[in-house]
Amino acid sequence: AQKVTQAQTEISVVEKEDVTLDCVYETRDTTYYLFWYKQPPSGELVFLIRRNSFDEQNEISGRYSWNFQKSTSSFNFTITASQVVDSAVYFCALSALNFGNEKLTFGTGTRLTIIP
Amino acid sequence: GAVVSQHPSWVICKSGTSVKIECRSLDFQATTMFWYRQFPKQSLMLMATSNEGSKATYEQGVEKDKFLINHASLTLSTLTVTSAHPEDSSFYICSAKRGLGYTFGSGTRLTVV
């Protein structure tokens, strides 16, 4: 079975502050993929990143960066210089080749509010 | 890029009626599609995995006779909520597997009154 834990239910920060969203995962598969999605109030899921289990390089995309640490089974997401438009619910997710059924398992989400 | 079109975006129906939600992959063939349900302020819970031309695989606790899934073609999967009740009111989202990633529909907000 696979599991994704996002311990932070809600976070509020003042605009321009940096914020890190935590994600810890569990899986028995050796090959797996980790994702981050953003869900604004409209409800649609916006894809942010995909990382495979063999690539532990950190990634930076503009104000977004991701830190993948296999040793601690964590895949944390940092937003630098936060903006009001970053307010949304963020989901971390995991997919693995589980008997050929590549289910995407979501964490419980972190609701991020950026205060102007 | 890959687009999944989901319709309707919202629907209100009377208790006891059935509602069909469609999910179409517009520019690629989706062998596998997934259906999720999301209650307010909660995560996305996988309901079922649908494979083109075969029966859907339902997650534990999901009533297959209530949530009918049909994946008759490589570009269309449908979810029918039969005999809907107020407790079925939720946000339903479909997703299509494409390569190593997943493309999501925009979701359907179902309200049963």
C-alpha cells in the first residue's frame, strides 16, 4: 500500500515571505513517481512537477523549488517570495507500479493562504 | 498539451435521479482513466480505475452499482451516479493516464437536492 502524508493542514504567511510545504510518502515499490498539484478555488488541478524515484536532484522553477530526499521519504515544496496568487490548496501525490495498476495516491492537502 | 474535457462542470439534480458525467481526452488516446471524488476541504479519493473495453476496477467501499463507469472508447469515459442522494453531493474529477503523467479534467460539482 502507498501513502502520502501532508502534516500541515493550513498555512498562512504574509506576502513575500518564503513558505515550505512538507510531504512524506510511503511505498514498497522501488520505482515510483512523486507529484505536486495546485488546486485553486475553481477546483481544477494544476500540475506543478513530477519526479521519479531515481532522480534526487532538486529542482527550481522560478519561485518554486522542490527538495526530494529519498533517505527521509520526503518531497518538500518551497515557494519563495510568495504572492497572493499562490493561495490555493496544494497536493502531493504518489504513483507506483503496483501490480500494473498505476494509481495516483494523494495526500490530504495543505491549504496555503498568502496574506497581502 | 494533453487536454481532458469534463462535462458538465456543475449539475443540480433531484434526489432519486441519475446523473452522467463525461470525460473526454481531446488530443490523445486514454487507455486508462481514473475517477475521483472530493468532499469539501478534503483530499481526492480514488473511486475507480477505468480501462477501455473492460470493466472498471472499483476501490474498496465504492458501490459499483451506484457509480457506473463506462469506458467504451479510447477517448471517452463516463461516470453515472444512479439514484443520487444528497450524500452523493461532491466534486467529481476524472483523470487520464498519459505516459508518465496524469491529465485532469476540470471537475464536476454535483449537488443533489
